[in-house]
Amino acid sequence: MCMDTRAFDFMVIGGIIGDLLAYLDVTLLVALTSIAFGSLLGMVLAGIKMAGSSWGRGLVNIYTYIMRCTPSIVLLFIVFYGLPVLVRGLFNYSINDMHRAVFAIITFALLFGAYISEVFRAAYQAVPKGQYEAAVSIGIAPWQAVYHVILPQAARIALPNFGNSVINLLKEGSLAYTIGLIDMLGRGNMIIAQHYGAYGIETYLACILIYWLMTLLLEAAFNKLELHLSKGTAVKVKKSTASWFSWHWRGGEKHGLEY
């Protein structure tokens, strides 16, 4: 049967969007779960890079290098086809019936953890060490100094790169359809197949619109969070500016004042 060559129909996109949104929960489940486990993995890897033994740092650096050099779809296939073989060989247990979303989550968590470990490490090391030493010198416990002084500043530094990594993972998660997971893109390919190749452009444009909207929402959320974390710095700047105007209004050096 030949493929339909009908004209592009813009009005079809609205109906397709409604059909795709029914599978949005699968897409978000894979993305959010991968981000959660990947962030935990990234924290552990970053800690080993900064405070681990030399061989531990070496192993973590090798793992990070391999993950950053491996295409997402290649790792996804290795996990999907290779992990069941590995588990059967080691434990004589079959995981072939496991939900495909689990394989996608494992894959993207491994990738996200490798990428985000470098973000966490760089952000933590960007905070001056003198702040930790000053906090401990006035009687604050070491763990409190890290939790209340270092980590809030490191979080603000890491937030822009963390947000970019989250958005990238959300888009890379669309590759999960290649192992048979029916998420938004998987459902889109089913729509095209059901119409013998028709509505391909409309379907992919509908996918683009949904991902574009999710990206905008994520960007707005991270921008708002970054503004909230930077609020203390903004207050200090305003206070300093007000002090300058007060000093200048009173005559400054004319009255023997120093700013």
C-alpha cells in the first residue's frame, strides 16, 4: 500500500496533541525518576572526587569519562539488551519481563549522574574555603558549617547548569521509544503507523510543541528559584547602595565620614 501524500493539515495537530498528552505521565515518570536517582548518584560521585582515595577518584573519573563519551542511545541499548544477560549470568534470575521504563530510568540515571557530578564538584569548590574555616572557628560544628554555609552557596552556583542538564535529560528521554516504551514519542510513532505513514509532520510538530512548552515551564521555574536563592545577595547590594546615598547626602568627606 502506498503512503498517503495528502496535503499538510494544520488543524490535525490539536487532536494529536490531546492524544499525546495522555502519555505525558510516562515521559515525566522516566525523566523525574532519572533525575532523582541521577542526582543522588552525582552527589556520591562528586564526594568521592573531592574526598575519596586516589584509586576511588581514578575509578570515578574513568566512569565519568566513559559516560560522557557514550551516546545516550548506545547506552540505552546496552542496558536494555545487556543487563538481563548480566543478571542471568550472575544471579540466574531473569529480568526480561521487567517494564521497559525501568531500563530507560537506569540508563538516564547513569548518564545524568556522570554529568551532574562535575556540576556539583565545581560548584562546591567554587565556594571559598575561608568561609568554612571562619564558620568552624566561631564554634559551628563542621557538618553545620557545610550544611548552613557551604551548600546553600554551592546550590546557587550549580543551579543554572543543573537546570540545563534537567532540560537536556527531558529531551533525551524521548529516545526511550526505541526500546518499545510507549511514551509521548512512542505514541506519536504509533499514530503515524496507524495511518500508514500519514500525519507524520503533524505528529512530530505536536511533539515539538509539547516539549517546547515543558522547556519553557522548566526554564521559568529554575529562573524563579535562582532569583529566590540570590535574594540575600540582592538585599546586600541595595543596602550598600542606600548607605552610599546616605553618606553622599550628608556631605561625605566634608563631615569627616568614611565609607
